[in-house]
Amino acid sequence: MGALRGSLIASVALLPGIAQAQQSVTLGEISVVSTSPVGAGGGNSSPAQNLDNAAQAAPTLPVQAGAIRLRGSEQLLNKIPTTVETVTAQQFDVDRGTDSVAFTLARRTPGVNVSDSQGNANRVDITYRGFTASSAQGVPQGLAVYQNGTRINEAFGDIVNFDLIPPQAIQRIDIVTGNPVFGLNAIGGAVNIQMKNGFTWQGTEISAWGGSDARTAGYVEYGKVADNWSFYFTGDGLNDRGWRYQNPSTIGRLYADLGYRSQDSEFHLIGLAARSFFGAASAAPVDFTHIDPRAIFTNPQTTTTEVGMLQLTGRVDISPTWDLAGNAYFRRFSQSYLDGNQGNFENCSSRSSFRGFLCFQDDAFTQAAGQSRNAFANQFLILGQQNQRIPFRANIPYGTLDTTKTEATGYGGSLQAANHDQIFGLNNAFVVGGSVDAADFSFKSFSTLGVINPDLSVTTDPANPYYGNVPGVGTPYLRTAGALGIAPSSVQGSNLYLGLYATDTLDVTDRLSLTAGFRLNYARIQTRDQTGFAPDVTGTHEFTKVNPLAGLTYQFDPAFNLYGSYSESNRAPTPLELSCASPTQPCLLPNTLVADPPLRQVTGQTYEAGFRGVIPSFLQGGALTWKAGVFRTDLTNDIYQVAVSGNAARGYFINVPATRRQGIEVSAEYVVTPDLLVYANYALVDATFRFSQTLSSPNNPLSDDGAIQVRKGDKIPLIPDHQIKAGFEYNITPNWRFGLNVSAFSSSYFRGDESNLNRKLPAYYVMNLTTKYQVTKNLEIFGLITNLTNNRYATFGTFAEPGAIAGNLSINDPRTTTLAQPLSIYAGLTYRFGADPIAMPPEPIIRKY
């Protein structure tokens, strides 16, 4: 009865109108993907499918592709000329215990690796084909991320906070490549997240788990349909102390969806509220981690992030072949960051007029033409409240407490019209749409003088009470006399992103489909300095580009599909990058913003080709899905972050002439429903610089007085060339499922070693075990072991300045790394209320060719 009820609800949710016909229809295997951010009605479990009149007239026959009317921008996968990778709700459920969207994406998706620069599994950088989506301010972002059709790259630095998305509320994630329709930042691809709603998920479920590092977590999930209305709600929380010192995590999230559906329309009002708190967000010197893998560097390092969002999405069928879809949103983002750092202070040099007072280290700066040595040196005098000078004291391990506050209010929407009709007797799918994304943001930062204690904590120094106030802010700060290297900032500004796009897919024959399209992107970024210390921050920047798309697919037979495409893309510099682009006035990333030389937008050209297919009856009646493809993306004016001498935390952004990401992807998945799933994939990602130039990397031990020579063909750091992922899930008994998966990655270079001269981060592999047991119809217990073999490896590395720190502590080896989380064990239970298990409508089979 439970399975029958689930099937009936699925029929109502996905095929409105069939009930009125009072006839049953057998659906064949369907593979459909949304080719734009504006989906079919705000969070459907999968692109909606409607039977056309011909199908309803012959309901006893299996529904073929030609009998499916696709809504909006949905397209049969075998007609999409690019790669699409899909992760479903069931795959996130397998990884319950990690509470991490990034964990599942990295485990299953070819070409995805994670880089843990912050020492917390909930805040890793996700890199796909060498392009990154990161939660860390200052990391150049190369992926566009959408949630229910709304772009969630935050306004100030385009960062993406996957930790603020409740994993149990995700219906599916598609990673779409080579499609400029997804707008700015989609140079490496777009991550399109569709969330659950009450039409696609019904029932009541409570889950709770705990395990390593004192983790306690759980969620409640509820979904219901009543006539034409639906409601979905989930709330969850997580708390642990972290596996490193001073590394706690606290996450709380609420998500709700109120939906209405009629015969020819669907609307959703969606709300999200989330808050996270993390500690110890940095790499640690290998000198420390060799002694204790849990070691961190200076602290405190705490990040508090809050987000709230309201969305209204809708779709209306305006004729048998046209529909109109759109969304509108309001998003509020706030993030506070407190970071204890090693200070770059010294006795003012004998060249200055202030010998005996505290000065900022001037090694990274160059004397201007015509400037006297005395005038140059005087710029670096440290000043406090009311311009007080601070006496220098020998043998004091000076540090700074650096604080930032970022806030943004975003709003906007999209409107799209789609037509699935015939032209000269040929099937044709046409989509035209536009989007507006606007945001007002503010950013404030300041540094307070402190001392580094023997335990590496940074605290204020009562003997040096020389603290000042940022005008209008009322918080203590330090600055240099010339506002060089260290200065407070208070910046306000706004973004305006406009897009206009159109795509068309024409079925030239029943096997050959041609796709063409374009997107016009316009970006206007305005920033205004509020302190008077950095007038060059004030400015208006505009960027415009038209990005074309052309591709084809050819269906030899159901088991063999050819695809190929060419597309262009662009990324406008973020307000953070535009405000931090001067080597003479570097920023304490992600802190102080200073001078503002112009950066150029990044432009990309992507070529992609491959084969894919499905063999529905392979072995033992199982289905084999396979894919093999090649890709290349060439970037011009790529934006890169470089460090300055004496403090790796301070840096600036530059345009480099060209970079390239190219590679090969091969994957296969074998499924015998419901007993067995086996998958394996391999990706080669060759990410290189395509120029020869001198860059700054002052802490690189093989640099030439802080300079390194990058040669054409050198590898981009932190991107492994080779990635292998494999796993299986097997029903040992009808109630007991067991799974094992392994991921292996080759070595990669440290950040700061763009010249490829130092030894690499070693290759590594990680193995995870999953299991669940259905105790009763309503009760399930589950377990998860991550890093089963307890490997000690690092996914992130950079360099620090050697030397004494505090007490007897010093750095001899300049390498710093963030070690991966050791073996961790989680276990919990899930209870589904009611006489039957939850009614989860089965998705159409989404093939990840």
C-alpha cells in the first residue's frame, strides 16, 4: 500500500491531468535537465513532464521521448550538447552524518576535488574542472551557484556558503557545463540546486545522530499536500567541538515552501533562515602538525555567518506550446570574522624620523620616484587613537586582532518564456529570458594591536593602550601614517547585474539536434570609501559581454549518444577584487580594502565533446550508464591573488594574461534495482598558466627575493591532475544496506608555488563506509565512517614566513598545511511517522551520461 500510495502521489505531482483521463500510463526511462536557472515552477523534484494529447489518446503504450511535453527550459539529456552531472536526494541521504553538501558532491562527481583551506569539513572549497566555489573571501570564484533559480553567489566577493543549505531539503543538484545562460561566474560551469517542496515530498521524518568530536545533529522534515496546496518544512542543527584545537562548529537552518498548483500553473513562496559559527580557519605550520596533527596557528579565528532569503517562484501555461516562468527574491547576508594574526611590526628604521617607535615592516614596498628615503620610511609609522605613536619594545611578539564585517541586501528576479513547438514540421525548443540581480553591500574592517601568547592566542596588550576609532564606527584600529599595508576600511557600494538570453534546440532529424544561443551580461559595480584613508576605492566599474553557445547531439541508438559544443563566458571582478588590486597598498585578506587600479573582466572559451549512453539490460537485468568526454576552457585576463612580503595574509589581485583548464572524464554506473549500485569514474584535469611572467610569492623558499618566475605550462596550484572515484552499495538483506566508496587524488602544488619548484602536496586516497538497517517499517538506523583507514593527508598548502613567533615557538619549515579530518564515526536513527513510510515520488531516471 505504501508503494502504491507513493506512486499515486507521484502521478498527481508530475503528471497533472492523467487522473481526469482515468487511465494509467507506463513511463519509459526519461532523462531531463533544466538548461536555465528558471525551472518549472520553483523547486519541482525534477523537471515536470506533461503528456501531450497524442500520448493521452494512446495511454496503453509506453511513453516515448516524442510524447513528452517538457516545461520551460527542461530538455531531454540526449539533446544537451554539454556535460551534465547530477547528484540526487538519495545520494545525500547515503552521507547522512557528515551534514555536508560538499562531501557528497566530491564523493560522486567526476572532476570535483575539495581544498580545505579553513580546517573545517563544512567550509571547504569545491573545485570542478579547476574552477572554484568557495566560502572564503578573496578566493577567485569560477562557478555560478543557483538555488531554486536564484543566484546565491554573495554580493561582495561572489562567495558560496554551501553550509547554509540544509542537505535533507535538496531534491537534486545538476552541474551544467558550457552554458552561458547561467550568467556571470559560469566560466567553469553552473551548480543548479533544486529543493524539495510539498508536491515532491510528503510525510513526517525525524533524524538524529552523533559521533566523533562530540558531534550532535538532527533534523525534522515535514511535507503535505491538500487539494491544490502543498507545504514543506525542515529545520536542522549541528554542534561539535571540531577535530582540531579551537575548532568548534555550530549550524542551524530553517527552510519552508508553501506551494499552489492548478491545471496550468504552479507557484511557490519559499523562505530560508540559517546561521553558522566556525573556529580555527587556517592552515598550520608543518613544524606544528608533525608534533600534533590537531595543531593550529594563531587564534582566535572565528567566522559567524547569517543568511535570510524569501523567494516567489511561478510558472503558467499560456498556451498548449508556450509557458511563462519567473522568480523574485530578497536575500540578506551578514558575516563577521575575527582573526588573530602575527603582526608585521618592527622598530622604525634609522632612515625614518621615528626611530624607537613601532613601524609596519616595509620590505614589500618600493620607494617612489623622487621620494626621499626619509619620506618613504616615515609612511610606515604605526598610529593609534588620535594619531598616537606607539613606543617600540624589543622581544615582544606583536600580533593583531583583525576584524571584518560584511553585510549585503540582494534583490531581483528572472522572467522566462519557453516554447516547445514545431518549425517546418521539425520539433523545436525555444527559450528566451532575462534577469536582474541587484545588491547593496557594506564592508568594514580594522586591526587592533595585540601580543601573541605562548599558546599562540592573540590578545590585546594592556601596556600599549593606543587604540583609535574608525570615523562613525567607534571601534579600535591601527593604521600606518601613509595608510600603506595596514589601515581600517569602511566601504559601501552596490552591484547591478543584468542578463538577457535565448537558446534554441532544433531536431533536424529524429537523431540529430542542433543548439544555438547567447547571453548578454552587463555588470555595474559601485564602491565608496567611508574612511578617507583610501579615496581610490571610490569608483564605478562597468562590464559588458555577449556570450554565444553552439552545439549538436546525435543519437546513434539509446546506448550511444554523441555531443559537442563551443561556448563563451565571462566573470566581472568582484567589489573585493576591484578594491584590492594594488601591490603598493595590499589588503589583509579578507580584511582591509585600499587602492583601486582597474581590473579587467575574465573571459573564457570552452570546447567540449564526448559520447554517452545507457544500456538498459546489461548484466542480471541491470542498467549501465556510461560517459566519456574531453573539455578545454581557455581564460583571458584571469584574476589571481598574490601575496606580499612579510605577511602571507596580506595580498592583492592581478589580471594574468591567460590560463587553461583541459582534461578527460570517464564514468560508469551500474544499477540492479533495488539491490546493487556500483559506480566508478576518472578525471584528468590539466590546469596550467599560459604565459611567462614574474609574480610575487615572498614566503616561497625558492623565490628570488620574493619573486618567482612562472613559465608557460606551469601547473596551477591545488588542482590534482588525476582523480579516481569508485564505490558500491549492496543490500545484504532486504532490510540491510552496506556501502563502501574510495576517492584517490594525485599530488598538487602548494599555493604560492606557481613556479612549480617546490615539492608537492602528496597524493592521497580516502575511504568511507556507509550502512543502514530498516528495523521496522518506520524506524531506520544508520552509520557512517569517514576516512576509514585514518590516512593523514592534506588538501591545502601554502607558505608562511619562517622565524620566531612567541616564547620558544618558531617556524623553520615555511610550509603550512590543513590536514584532513582523521577517522570519524557517526551513527543515528531516522523515524518516519504514520502508518506508512513517507511518500517520496520516484524521480524520472536522470542519467548522468
